[in-house]
Amino acid sequence: MPAKGQMKVGEMPKSPALPADNPLPPGQIPLRRRGRRGESLPEQRERPGKDGLGSSRKGALLWLQAKVKLTESEAKYQAMVEAFDGLIYISSGDYELEFLNQRFVARLGGNAVGQKCYRALHNLDQVCPWCARDRVLEGETIYRETLSPLDNRWYVCTSTPIRQGGRLAQMTIIQDITERKLAEELTRRLAYHDQLTGLPNRSLFNDRLTMALAQAQRHRQRLAVMLLDLDRFKDINDNLGHRVGDTLLKGMAQRLSGLLRKSDTVARLGGDEFILISAELARKKDAAKVARKILEACRAPFACEGLEVQVTASIGVAFYPDHGQDSDTLVKHADMAMYRAKKAGRNNYQIFPPPTGDQGRPLPRLQPRQTPAFLLGEEA
């Protein structure tokens, strides 16, 4: 028989009883138990205590992630701003510059942050008279195009409100649009001006004649339409070449422009035909005087590609409202008068309507110089 306190054969040792308020003696490792799937699990898991250490770690991680995202966002924003082919600045409600992109800094020759925008950008001692700061800070986006007197270039300025440091500020983007403006002007010029002479073409002439007729009707005035055609121009092209002919047409356009007032219009309809509008030629004698000046101007030789070329012209005149109430009728009657001038021997002018009886005698005309042999030919 075993002594008192000894274990029997096959008997397992018993664990000593522990107090309820101290489940484990100091320094003793807790026993481990088997999990549902056989894994070993700790008896006690780490749980956030009353001091909130777990929540603090999670909050710090979220803050760090947000800071990284903000840094990346600011880097992207800065890269886009600096890559923009234009000038950008941000100014506060009291006109103080708070940001300039590097292109603007280079243009100004230094960083002007902290200065008043009207002083740093426009060299003014007071707010720019065109500034719309109040409208922008009320939420409106302002768009305007301006021609800078400093470099004579066109710029488009877009000002929009943004929030800067918890308050509204103005961001302005400035782009150089000079090339676009020049292209638009060239397009308009090609659409409404003759490419060879630079004079208004038929389309622009029709618009101006329509406006001139409306004004003459409103003020009960008269105006004259004069159609001019160069004599034997086809012979010049055939014998001397189109380059000489083109140079002649450009020279004629310059002479006609020099004879007219700024309120008058001279246009090239095509070929060797020019047409004039004048609201000042209210009387026939006034039109006759201008027609004589034109014919006299043609007498001087034109320098064309190393040659001196002489040319004459035939002119037809029609008046509003005597010879027509609309542009088509006036131009048609001026054309009829011009062909009558050609039949009368060229180098003269005629006024519509066709002559009848004693009134049909040709109007006085200039006698041309002896026409060079290479200009003689069929009627043109």
C-alpha cells in the first residue's frame, strides 16, 4: 500500500487549486487549449483596454495614410500647374499675391508673393480699373480677352473663385492667344478681302453697299456706284504674262484707294473690274469730277516687273435712288453704263440711263496717250 501522499500507479497528478482572484501564480505561463480545427489558441487574446491604445494605433495609421495621399495629390497638382503653358497666380480678397507658378516668377524676374497684385503685375498704385474681384469672390467666373500694351500681344484671362486657407481667393489663369488671333484675322481677311490686291471682295462690297443704301434711305440721301474696267487687260495678260497683269492690278488698287475718302469703298469684283461706293457724290458733276481723276490717274505708267505699262479704263456710274432702289439694280445699271463707255471708244465714263436724243451725246472724256503696240488687240 502506498504511503500517504504518494500516487498510485497510473494516477495523474492533480493541479493545485488557485484562488478565484488570482487564476495564475506570478510568472506562470498560461495553459493552451485546442481550437475547433485543432490549432493552438492563446488562452487570452490581446484586446484594446480601457486606455484605448488599439484605437490610437488605428487612428495614427489612418492619419498617416491620409497624409501620404495629400502629399501625392499636392505633388500632382504642382506638376500640372508647372507643366501648364501659361501664367497662374492666386490673390487674396485684399489683392495680395499668395501663389505664382514658375513661369510667372520667371516672367516677373522674381517671386512677388506677398505683394499687391496690381502693383506687382501692372505697376499701378491702386486697384486696376478693369478688376472684377468682387464678382469673382461672389462665385462668378470672369473670362476676358485683352491686348497688352506692353508687348502688343493678345491674352485671355480667366478668373475663378477658389478656397485658400479656409477663405475665398481668386485664381487667375493667363494664356497667350496671339497666334490664334492672327489666324482668325487671316481667316476673316481671306473671306472678305481679295487676296491679290487686299481690297474688299464681292461679299464685303455687297454688305457695305446694303448698309450704305439703308443709311441713304434713312437720311434721304443719294449715293453713287461707279464700276471700272481696265481696257484691253486681256492683251496685257496674253502678251506680257500674268505676273505683269497681277502687278498692274495691285498698282491700280493702290491708286484708287489713294483717290477716295475714308468713308468711300473701293472693291475688286474679280478679273480687272473694280467698283466704288460714295455717299458724297450726290450730283452728276461730282461723279464726273471723280471719274476724271481716276482716268487721269491711269495715265501715269505702271512699273510692272521691270516694264512700264500704260493702261486706260472705262467707267460706268449709277445713282441711288435715281437708277435703282437696291444693290443688284444699281450694279447692273452701272455695268450697262460702263459697257457704253467702252463702245464710245474706251478711256471715258458714262452715266446711266442710256442716252436718248440730244442727251445721248457722250460725256467729255480724256484722250489717252499713244497706246504701245503690244497693248493693241481685241476689245476687253
